[in-house]
Amino acid sequence: MSKVRTFQIILATLSILGWIFAVYALLVFGEARPDREVGTYLSRGAVLRAEWDPHRTQLLEYLIWTCGGISLLSLAVNYYVAQHSKLGYWFNIPLLLLTSIVAGLYIRFVI
């Protein structure tokens, strides 16, 4: 197996792993955020959570920063490969890194 093919497999594995963490963070986000206060639920007397769940919010923050760390590692590997071969830059890696950083900062300082 060639060196470029090995780097492609490493980049693909890191990219897929980062996106798996991102999708799992979205699932945790759905459970961590406050419930929507919809009139039909309120008229039926349903109990709704108005605050963020602290345990799930902390898990969400860890997942997002892990996703950002994997993306940063993947970006470093992508930069190295792009400098030493004809393989170009992958677009999804900086996109996931930027999204993870913004989401992590939002959860850390706003919520």
C-alpha cells in the first residue's frame, strides 16, 4: 500500500470518527436542552423542564471538545499530507473544527 493511500485511510478514519462524535453530540443536545413550552402541553398540565440538564450539558461539552480535538488532529495530518504529496485539503475537516469550536465556546460561556 502506498504512502498516500495510508494517509487517505488515516484522514478518512479521523474524519468519520469526528463526525460520529458530532452526531452523538446532537443526540445529547436534544436531551440536555430545556423542553419546549408548547401551549398544548401546558393546557394538559404536562411537567416541562425549563433549565438545562447539568449532567447532560457537561457530557455535551466534553463531546464537542473531543470532536474539536479529533478535528484539529485531522487538520494537522491533512496539512502534513498536503505539503508532502499531491493530495489536496479536505473541506469537511475545517468545517467540523470551526463548528466544534463555536459550539464549545457557546456552551462554555452562554449556557
